[in-house]
Amino acid sequence: MKSILVYFFIISSLMNIKSTAQNVVPLYKNSEAPVEERVEDLLSRMTLEEKIGQMNQFVGIEHIKAAEVSLTEEQLKSNTANAFYPGFSIDDLENLTKSGLVGSFLHVLTIEEANYLQSLAMKSRLQIPIIFGIDAIHGNANAPDNTVYPTNIGLASSFDADMAYKIARQTAKEMRAMNMHWTFNPNVEVVRDPRWGRVGETYGEDPYLVTRMGIQTVKGYQGDLNGENDVLACIKHFVGGSEPINGTNGAPADLSERTIREVFFPSFKAGVNAGAMSLMMSHNELNGIPCHSNDWLMTDVLRKEWGFEGFIVSDWMDIEHLYDLHATAENLKEAFYQSIMAGIDMHMHGIHWNELVLELVKEGRVPESRIDESVRKILAIKFRLGLFEHPFADEEFTMKIRLNPEHRQTALDAARNSIILLKNDGILPLSEKYKNVLVTGINANDMNILGDWSAIQKDENVITVLEGLKMISPNTRFEFVDQGWDPRNMLPEKVNEAAEKAKCVDLNIVVAGEYMMRFRWTERTCGEDTDRSDIDLVGLQNELIEKVAASGKPTILILITGRPLGVEKAVEKVDALVQAWEPGMYGGQAIAEILYGKVNPSAKLPVTIPRSVGQIQMIYNHKPSQYFHPYVVTSSEPLYSFGYGLSYTTYKYENLRLSGLEISKDENIEVNVDVTNTGKMDGVEIVQLYLRDKFSSTTRPVKELKDFTRVALKAGETKNVHFTITPDKLMLFDKDLKPVVEKGEFIVMVGSSSRDEDLLKESFYVK
Ligand code: BGC
């Protein structure tokens, strides 16, 4: 029977039957036909209006309702994080969906709403399913009742690309279980400015680390992009927004093509090569041209140079911003024109697209073939994801997948591996002798450990720091002095109360940092659109630390934050510093396990921590002349260096060996080193390999990470760690921006951080 059907489908396609006749199943609905044929068949049946609709996205109904309730119309106009379509009702949106004029929704947060909107699309003439997009940045955390893993900066601190893959795979399953098909992650931007509020959603400052994490994340989400457990990845934001001229999100980026190619392109190119089938443009202008109308980026580089075959989506209202912000288009229609002709494929989001793009095509300014190009790519993904066969998710089954024990365990493991010990005067791990412990600080007992890009989750699914401490050390008496969640509105009397209590206990734990939760959009201090002109602790937090530490009792500082904080003064006052980032649902447990030595910390910094805002730009992989004339009065050294992080054991590096002294340009070099756990506790060491091209035709960084690995070592154990340096790792862009490997000396550095004192060095020569 099946083969007869297949035969029928093939014949009908050969005859190009545009099937409106009853009983004839159109080719595009045949799941066994090749995707390309299904796409062409469907495209041939679509009206121009339907095609343009496929290129458009809307926010979901509940999102609109929530925005309407919580903000005034005036606020809605200027608040780009909420969506509202003046003069356009929810009925209008439903009718548009039923008419097959909406291609995608975003910010739909429940399976019920997703299935409902999909049921509307299924009433349309051609029944083209909706693709639902969501910012599943660290788990599908933006929607309630999903596993919340650490944010990307924490994940990067584990230097564990396999973990990135695993989390992405699990996230894909949780997404599909609630009818979500497309995640706006990984963010593969390279961070160059901690004032920028979005550091937490990136993998840090090193292009190689970002690249390795990004590749595995893309692969984890997409699988073979063919099954019911796969979702579409979206590498973003292209490009330069992570080095905004003043640190604020969406501000201009003014970057040389050399910097763009050396620093910002590699992770995107690698994402494309890893098979990412969607990409999001960046809010900012790049060297005077907004990214959303930048044909060099979209067409020349992405399509022609890199052969990107997926579709390009705009970021939130950014095509509109060509007109109402960048002012490079005189009106909306011109903005749509510029963006489409530069290469955009899908519009996030809004009501004017369908009408104005239709006019542009009818006027002959945008060829219909250009529309077809974009629609083909979007439809191909919908077919590959099986949406035509499985437009709905099972509401009965959904909670069997989401938050399942395996996923919860991964969230805990990832948190354990993401927390960095930066200072330890010997107090950690804590012994049972501290019977009475003061716990205080804005993040001591708050869900804020979930981080940016997370909805409020049920209490029972989050372990706060205080809860974690009680759980891991049940015999200790923890006294909690609540400082509220809001760093900007701390009360002096609460600070004083903590200072008084500190005198009566054996130990103080201050859990400080920033506030990231999205539901308090205008009150937070870190996250998207939440940039700072300094990197100090906000509010009375420094005072709290100072006063508590003045008790003379040992004090531990834990930082919950999505960006590096210049906590130099606070660090001097405390006995230990733990950088916990945004550790996710089990963050409190993982922190407590580390404090009490149940887990030996292993994570390392994926970003440099400057002492002050004045040191910015402070990156480890700077050019040789950066500190030729160091700062006067203040230090030119970072507070903590890239790759740095302590453990409860010690590691010794010996016998750095290279396979040769001289190689030709296309040969590999094998690197071996012995690493010994010289302490008393088992641990995991993150072994890092850096390179420096000693003399070169264009300037090169003083060192660049080129490889890393996590090595588990029992107390006393030695392991040989092996790396291969392949020729691509020696590449630079010459004066004409051509990639070349130049002859001469290369210095190999292997060790436990990017600091010179932590590295063994050997040289080899390229002939
Ligand atoms: C952000 C994107 C995000 C989009 C949808 C924008 O404001 O810049 O990263 O994917 O919103 O939520």
C-alpha cells in the first residue's frame, strides 16, 4: 500500500498537479518525498501573501495580554522588551494565523497556547505549521516548569563542551515536549566589555572557547535536524554587539575588519560549519551600517564566503529601527526593503511587514524570486523538523520529559562544574567547627540564582543558597538576615542588623552580586538591556561586606552575577571568594557542596575580571603594546585572569614536550605534558594550551587559547595530557587580510591559567 502511495506521489509531482481536487494528497504532505520536492511543491501552491506571511513572526497572545496589562501605551512604545501592536487585536492575530499569514511565533510560554495557535494555523488553506521560537538560553527556562541549567558564562567556566552538548540535547527534548521548535541560542558573541549586561548569555572573551562551546551546543540542539527531538539552533547576534562603544546593548560597534575577522567571525563561521540553520542579526550598527541592512555581512560573508544555507532572522524590531533609530531608512517600507535586499529572511516581529512587503513586490522593487529564496529556507526547516507530520505536542505526556530526573541531575552536575573558587585563605572547605553561621546578602535566599532568560520557576524546583546550606550541613545553625532581593533598595538597618549578628556567630557567608530576573525588568541590574557605567557592587552591598567582615569572624563572599564585577575592595576583606555566576535551579546546592568540600571546585574564568571600569578593555589576549606604558596610580593587572580558578587540591605541571623543533607549514605538532595531583583530594584540572606567534607581519596577541581539556586526577595521580597543534591554529591574517601561516618561532604555553606564572613554555619553528 505504502509503495503504491509513493508511486502516486511521484507521478502527481511529475505531472505537477496543483492539487485542489478532493482525495488527492498534495506532494508536500507526503513525508516520504524529498524535502526539496516538498518545498517546491508547496511554494508553487502559495500566494504571494502567504509567502510573505511565512517570513513574518508575531509574539504570542498571552505575551500581548501581559504587556497590555503591565505597561502604559507610552511605555509599550519605548520598551522594546515587550510587544504590543497598537490598533491590532488578538482577534486580528488569530484571523491572520487562520489565513496562513503568520510563519512563526515567539514568546509563547505554554504547550496549551502553542497547540492552540497551531490549531489556528491548521485551519489555514495550506495548513503550513507554525514554527515556535523561544529564547531557550540555558534550558527552556524562559517558560515555566523546565530544567534550568547554569547560564552560558557558567557553562563556559566548566570548559566542558560535552556538557554543552548534553544540555542542548536535553533542552531540545524539553522544548519539543511543549511544541517549541527553535531556540535563539547559542549566543556565540565574544565578550569584550563587562559593562554590557549580556555577558552571562555568552561563553566569554576567548574566540576559541566560545567556538568550542558554540559548536557542541548547535550539534546538541539540532541532532540531524530530522527528528521529533531536534530543534533549530540560532547563532547570534551577527555581529559586534559584544563590543559596543560605550558598553550599552545595541550601541554602535566600530571595529576594523581585522578585529572582526580575528575575534568575532570565527565562532560564527564555526557555527555555520557545524550546521546551524538559522542566524540572528545584531541590534547594533557596524562601522556606520546597521547590521540589519548590512549586505556585506548577510550576503557577501554569510552566503557567499561561508556558504550559509539556513535562514537569517532579524532581532526584536530591528528592521523597524533602521527607520526609527538608525535613521538610514526614511520610512518603514524603505527599512523592510533595505533589510530584505541585504539578505534578511524572517522578520521578528510585527504587523506592518505583510502589507508593506507585499507593496514592495507589487511595485517591482523586491523581486518575487527574492521572497521565494527566503521562504524556501523557512519551509525546508519546517519539513525537516517534521512539523507537517507532528504539528502538536502531547499535553498529557509533556511533564514526563520536562524536569525529568536525568535532566535535573545534569543541571546539578553542570552547576557543580561552573562555580569558580577565586580566593581561599585556607578557610575552605568548611569544617564542622563553624556551628553558628550568618547567611546574608541579596542573593542568599532568592530565585535570582536562575539568572537572566528565566521565568519564575516553582519554589520546589529551585534550591537557593540558604536552602542548599541547610541541606548539605544539617547540623549547622544558619542565621539568616534578609537583605531583600533588590540591590538598589537595601535598608541600612538591615545591614546593621547583619553586622551585629556577625559578631555572635562563628562564620559569615555573604551572597551578593546583581539582580537578573526578567519579570522585574526595570529593577534589575544585569541582563539584556541592563548595562552599567561601572562594575562595582550596587547599593549597600560593599558596606554590608565591610561591616560583616569587621566582626573579625571569617567571611566568605559568594557572587551571583551575569557579568564580572570589580570587587577588589571587598576581596581584601574576605577570606574566600566564590564566583558562582547564574548557576541555575540547583545553584544553591552546588554552592553549598563546594563550600563544604563535597565537591572539589574545578571551574576557571572564561573572562578576565578587571579591578575597575577604567581598565576596560581588559582581555588576556591583548596585543603586545597594550601595557607598554602601564597605568599610573592604579594597577594594570586584572583582579583575576582568564583561565584562573582554584581547587582544594594542587596540581603540578612537568615535562612539557613537543614532537619536533621544526615543522613545515602543513605539519602538526604533538604536545605532551605531565600533570600531577599533588594534594590530598581528588579533582578535575582544566589544562590549557596557549600559543604565541613570536614575530609576525601583523601584530598578534601575547597569547591565545588554542586547546583545553578536563582531566580527572585522583590525589597523587599523574596523567600525561596530549594536544595536537594543527596548522590552522598557527594562522594569522596578513596585511591584506589573507589567512597565512608565517615562518618563525611559535611559543607553546601549557598550564592552569593564562597567567605567565602558571604556564610552562617551549618553542618550535615553522620553516
Ligand atoms: C534579543 C534576542 C532575543 C530576542 C527574542 C531580543 O531583544 O536581543 O537575543 O532572541 O529578543 O526574545
